[in-house]
Amino acid sequence: MPQAEAKVPLKNTIAYGLPGIGAGYMYLLMSLYVMKFSTDVLLISPVVMGLIFSISRIWDAFSDPIAGYLSDRTKLKFGRRRTWIIVSCIPISLGFLAVFSPPPALEGQDLDRWMMFAILGFYSAMTIFFVPHLALGAELSTDYHERTRLFGVRHIFYTIGSILALGTMHYLIQEEIRPGGDVRGLAGNLALWSVVITSFLIIYSVSRLRENPDYQDRVNKNPFQAFVDVWKNPHAKILVVIIFIENIGGAAIGVLTLYIAQYVVEAPAWAPLIIFAYMLPSTLSVPLWIPLSKKFGKINLWFFSLLLTGVSFGAIFLILFAPSVEGRLIIIFIGAFFAGIAAGCGGSIGPSIEGDVIDYDEYLTGERKEGSYFAALNFVYKSATGVMLLLTGFVLEFSGFIPNQPQTVEVKIALTSLYGLVPLICYSLGAALLLYKFKLGEKEYEKVRKALDEAT
């Protein structure tokens, strides 16, 4: 098996990124549509769904560290990362199908329990995929800027999957509107196709990639010590806080866009296009951010993108003051477009910097525990989404939200504040922390890399 390469061949980069199509599709559909699917189609209480997602995040506090540690500790000829990636196909498929095709006979508390276990199962299965997949990306190259390229390509494929999820959501929304439409039947059929395609992409990717054997069996046998080391790493602590703050803001577009489009903008059919206006520039801007990161530095560029995202979301709050549907659409499209451009930067540079922080941990401890690090960061990401889902559930319930009815001014203000002002505050705080507290820049990293290379 090859050593980690400074320059990853294009065919390997593409093979690494391809499973992101399926992961992006499933994750966005879960973030965008499962709340609305549950409240408006399955008729489950918003508070119940908010609590289900909160329970899911509590479960993640146990499952994510276990997944990271097991990935780091696995010693098989097939590889410690590839083994878990390919194993994830089965539980991902079962979990996704369970969420979108619950048995028609279930209702009331039985349906609530089914959705709880289905959502818990799906997110646990995605952890089995995400943690080793991200860890593998950090291992494929040790070059400071090559990692940005590698994770940039992954972000492109992930966003392509997200865009495809918009098409699915469009079909589902049209089915909701159509008299006599069978939303549950359509959702189940589309879910079946998606798990077949995702499984194929994962199997193809695993068959094309190889791991660095030198990284195996270089982690503390004590699972708790591995995570203690994460918190001892000064750069990791700051990065965890930044990612949590950033993703609370970023979760807003996934959780709230359908509600904003239907009940505030009053143009529900435009919801997929609003999200598309965010996703497309997020994908197309990646080739721009990669060379700019070399010129201006990853930290400086990420700081700029955080500020741009915050301002873009904050501007969307102005839809409350636009008297016409057309005016509200213009405001939200402009905000989504610029937020999407900025997201292309964060999706490429964020994981790249995480890889640098992991190398710094190796410098401190002599161990390679990408799985433990990405498990911690994956938990932070999902926790941020869970916090936003919980907030959304309670805001909908206690502001007087009534499904499929015109909403009061209080409900509109509450929804728009969550969608615009909360991300503005979160991204601004994240940008300040990154600029003033995070110190692992290119010069500092090169010193660490030189010491590691000399040691080996």
C-alpha cells in the first residue's frame, strides 16, 4: 500500500469524493424535509420531532466516540477506514428506508417510536460512514494545500448530492399539493433508489482507494485517553467551538427554508430554487477558493467566508419588511447566493484545517487518531443541527404555529429571526474566534510537518 502522497492523483481524488453524492443527498433530504414530512404528512407534533432529534444528539455523544475509536483501532488487511466505510452500506440503507417509508398502519405513539428509532438508526449509520471517510481524506495527503483540494472535491460531490435532493424534495412537495397525492408512497420509492445508488458509489470508492499501513495501530489502547488528547490539543479546542458555532448558523437553511418559503415569503413552490441558489454557487466556487487559499492563507480566507455568510443570512431578515412576494423572493435569493459562495470555502478549508490539527496531535503524542478527531467534530456538527431542530420545534409550537394555515405576525418574526439573525450572530462569533484565537497557520504547520518527517 502507498504512503501518504503530497499530490493525490485525480482519479483517486474523484474516487474519494464520489460517495459524497449519496451522503449529501440523504443528509440534505433528512435536514430539509424530514421535519416537514413528519409534521405535515405523518402529522407528528413539532415538539415530538424536536425531542426525537435531541435524543438523537444525546445518543451521538456515545456513538460518535465509539465509531471514531473503533475506526482508529481496527487492524485488518482491508484497512481500518475502508472496512468501516463499506460496512456502513447496510445500516445506512435500512435507516433511510425506515425514515421515509414507515408502515402505513402505525399511528400515534407507535409512529412516534418508529420515527425515533429510524432517525437514531440512520444518523448512527451515517456516523459509521462519515468518521472513517473524513479520516481517510486526512490520511491521503500530508501537504498543507493538497488537503484543501482533496476536501474541496469532496465538497463538490457532496453538494451535487444535495442538489439532487432538491429535485426529490420538489417531487414530494408537488405530490403534497396534488389532489389525492401519495406522498408516503413516493417517498418510499425514491428512498429505495437512493440507497441502491449510494451503496454502489461507496463500494466503487473503497475498491479504488488504498490506505497508509504506517498509520495503523498507532493509537492509545485506552478509548477515553484518545478523546482526552483531543481536548488537550489547544488548536482542536478552538476549532471545535468554531465549527459548532458555524454549523448552528448553517443548519438554519436546511431546517427552516421550507417553512420560510411557505409561511413568510408565501411562495412554497420556490423553496427548492432558493436552496438551489445556495447550493450551486457553493459547488461552483470551490475551484476559486482553492487557489485563493494558497495566496491569502486558509485561516484568512475562512475568516472572510464566515463574515460573508453571516451578513448574507442577516440580510434575509429584511424579508419581513418587503410588502410583495416578488420583493421577498429577490432578498432571499440574493442572500442565499452569497451565502452559498461562502459555503464553498468552509466546505473545502474547514476539513483541511482539521487534518492539520490532527497532524499537530501526532506531533504531541506520536499517535494517529483521525477517527477520534473526526468523530468529535462530526458530533459537534450534528449537535449544531440538533440544536437548530430543537429550537425550531419549540418555536413552532409556542409561537402559535398551525400547519398548512396562514401564520400570525409573531410566528413570522420568530421564524425569520431563527433564519436570519441567529446565523448572523453565530457566524460573526465564529469569525472572531478564528481570527484571534486559532494559531495553527501555514508557517506553524510546516514546522510541525518538518519535525514529523524528520522523526520518521
